Amino acid sequence: MNHVARWRWTLPLLFGVPILALAVWGTVDNARLFFTTLLNSLTLASLYFIVASGFTLVFGLMRNVNLAHGSLYLFGAYVGWMVGEGTGSWVLAVAAGFAAAAVVGLLLQVIVFRHMQGEDLRQTLVTIGISIVLADLMLWWFGGEIYSFDPPRAIYKSMPMFVVQKYPTYRMVVLGIAIAIGCILWWFLNRTRVGMMIRAGVDDRGMLAASGVNVQRVFAITFAIGAGMAGFAGVVGGTALSISPGEDTRYLLASLVVVIVGGMGSIAGAAVGALLIGIAEQFGLAYAPTYGIVFTFVIMALVLAFRPRGILGRPA
């Protein structure tokens, strides 16, 4: 049996059997708690995927180590909050969060990454420094207070779900947004001319430039989209949960784990990774709160042991 065939059997055994066992035990023990936790897992995984989708473009596909991605999430959230407070429009807040993070990401690509292509260690150290500076500036300007958004009135209500009596409608909207973003990004990268140029530029930049394509412009646009997705997720996440100092580190770590587990450069892999991490976190908190955080890293360790390039990662 070859390596690919072995992996097709290994993946269900590693993750499918424990999840199935947990489902059977959970429904027997406390069905309401189980289904509430399952819905929370799906909505948290959706938020992780939205954040990690931008990180997948920048880190997984373009191989740019941007450890300031979490700071872009928090910056977009704060900008969106200011616009939302000033205009009363959640849609404008989302647009402002995306645009603000995209502009900062574009500046990072032009000023920093364009001059450090292939220098992973330098990119890591520089972006760590940038993230620390941005975090301190945001703490100085916004303070240590916790902010939150009110979702649009049309979805600011509850709906019955399975055995759960009431579940926030907005959280289900986040799930729908994540699915839509995943489909759009997959179509953009695999079915459009620009997406094909992005993938070609990563594989052979010299050949793409020789064909008359402005590679730097393509990479700058891609980086701006990836950064903008972080800001977009900041507003969406700030509506579902809250905005506070430290969220940048949390979502940067979540994005790293999701991309590592799902596979570098794979949108579908990011979705699978986000789902596994969301399930591990929420069920860990519900059924084993003392060791909940450990489950995330157990999943990452198992994937790295059996599939070093990630579940759906492509060969380098």
C-alpha cells in the first residue's frame, strides 16, 4: 500500500473515530450541551477560517512570513469600531476594517517583504517587531477597554437549532460568510487569470516576469487582499465576541495552527484545519476545561507526525 493510500485510512482513524465516539457519548450524556458545543465549534471554526484564509494567501501560498497578521486583525477591528460608532452602520464598519488592514498590508509588502523575498528569518524578526509596535500603539490609543459591535438588527436575534432552544442568528450568519469566502477564494485562485498568475509567480517568478506580467504588482494585490481579510475578520469577530488587547496574539496563533494542520497554500486545507481546531477548543472547554488547550496542539503534533506538509498541503 503506497503512502497516499495509507493516509486515506489514517486520517479517518486519527480524527473520525474520536469525533464519532464523542458524538455518541455526548448525545447520550447531555444532548443540549453537546449540540450547543457543536454549533459553537462550527461558528468558532468559521471565524478562524476567515482569519486564516488571508494568512493562507500570504504565508501558505506566497511564502511570506507575516507575523503581524494578528495585529492587522486587531487594527481592522478597531478601525471598524470607530466607523461603526460614528455612522451607526455595521456594513460600513466591515468595509472600513477591510480597507484599513488592506492598506497597511500593502505598505508592508512594498516597504518590507518586497526587499526580503525568500529570507524567512529576516521576515519573521521584522514582522514580530512590527506587531509589537502596532500592539503598543493600539493599546496607547484605545486603552485596555473591551469593545464590541452590535450586528445589524435583521440578524440580531435568536433561532431554534436542533435540540437547542435558542441560538444567536448572527453566529450562523458567520458560518455562511465563511463558506462564501471559501468558495470565492477557491474560485479566484483556481479559475481566474489573476489567481493563475499568483500561483505561477510563486512557483516560477522569473518565467512569469519574462512573459510580461508585473509580478510585484500581482504580489502586492494578493498581500493586500490577505491583510484585508484579517481586518474583515476583526469586525466580524468583534461582533460575535469582542475586541480587546491580546486578541492579535490569539488569532495569529490560531492562524498558524490552522495553516500548519490544513496544509500550506490550500484553501480547502485551511477550512479542514479550522474545523478541527474549532472542535478541539470548544469540546475541550465544555468537557475537559483543564486540558482544553492541549487538544489543539495534540492535533497539530499528530498531523506533523503523519503528514508533515499538512492534511491537504501540496508538495513544495
